[in-house]
Amino acid sequence: MVGPVRTLSVPLASRGVKRPAGPVGAGPRRAFSGREARLIEPIKKTRVAEEIADRIRMLILDATFAPGRPLDSERVLAKRFAVSRGSIRDAFRLLETIGLLETRHGQGTFPRELTVDRLVAPLVSVLAYRRDLRDELMDVRRMFEPAVARVAAARVTDDDLAALERILDTQRRKRKTGQSAILEDTAFHAVLARATRNRVLMSIMETLNDLLVESRTRTLKRKGRPGRSIKGHEAVVAALRRRDGDEAARAMRQHIDQIADLLEESQKVNFER
């Protein structure tokens, strides 16, 4: 797994490598300077492939390596990074695994268009195996979502309330028939974020919802969880109708605490098995 991006992954080499005048890929070349030049120079580290992948990822994120333009060949990149072609190949595999690169037969290796799904997917995989990170994600929810509910109470519209009621109606109907309401559970929190009229907050909630799919799948299967989820949502909506920010935040905090308790119970049951 490629580690988190850092501004400088390793100490700078004492001397650079000879660089062609232009960005990596097809088309006219230009001189690299500043941050770009620091990222494309000899690698001096034991975990070579991961370091190369880290450098290339940074160049993809800042659009130096742009979607639609192929990277230089393994031979050229190996020379520029002063490593073996095998290390470049291993780095490409790592980046393909997390969705940042794709190989097109007969055309080369290309950066992929960045989307929230591609950036979140690796973290979802990590969360599936790291209980400590799952616990910390729940802490994030405790800090973040009550604040969302508080702001939403001050800005919610009648249309928002109507949308939340429709979601609750669907949840109640699915509960009676024993159907899963994971989509509605996710939609409730998305509509709540939309009620804040804050686009950055909405994007953060979208990312958080993507990360919560696995935990929602597990907890909603627990006996009594769908009913408690509905009651939690109803308490939040009731506070929103009164435009009571403090009560909306309190109701959301209680809702998340119940989810955390159920997750802990689920983990204990799985451990005992």
C-alpha cells in the first residue's frame, strides 16, 4: 500500500539527473523547475518502488502528469529516477491497484481522471482491516455530524424537510418488509449536509458516506438496528423542524453513539466466534 503523500518523501539527492526539457509524456517539452524538479531525481531509499509510486502520485495530483497524456516509458523513467526498470514496473502496479494509473495496450501507461471514488477506495480497503482506524472514523463522525446538524437547523428549508420525511417513510416501509435500508441511511445524511448550503461540507459528507458503507452494512443487520436508526433520524428531523440547533446536534450525537455501541457489539460477537 502506498503511504500518504508528503511534501518531501526523502532527503534531496546531492546532485540531480539530466532532465529533458519538457513534462513527462507526449508533446512539446519544457524545463522542470522548483517542486517538479525535486520530485524527479535519483531515488535513494530501500523501499524503492513505493518511493517512486509516491513521487509519481504527487505529480499526478498536481497535474504535472495529466490524464490523457502517456507517461514516459519504463526505460526513460528508470533513467530519470536512477533506478531499475523493474522498480518502475512495480511502482506502476501499485498505482494501478489504487486506481491512479491505467495501461492501454499498445499506447502506454496513463494517469486516470481523479474522482472521489478513486481517492477513497484505498482508504475503504484499509478501514476494512484496521479496527483502530474504524474507531477513529467513528470519532470523526462524533465531531463532524453533530456540527452538521446544528448548522442545518439554522438553514433547513421546507423542501429539505420534505426530502428527509420521504427518506424516513421509505425506511419505515422497508423495515416492515425486512428489506435493507442502507441507501436511505446514506441518503439521510447526504440531505442533511445539503441543508447546510455549504458545498465543501457536502463534499466531505459524500466522502464520509463512501467510507461508511462497510460499517452500515454490518450494523443494519443487527437485531433492532433499523428501528433505532429510524428513531435517531426522527429525533434529528424533529429538532430541525423547530430550528433548534442544540437539540439537533444532541440528537445526532446520540444517534452516532448508538451506532458505535452496535459496532462494538458486532465486533465482540465476531471475535467470540
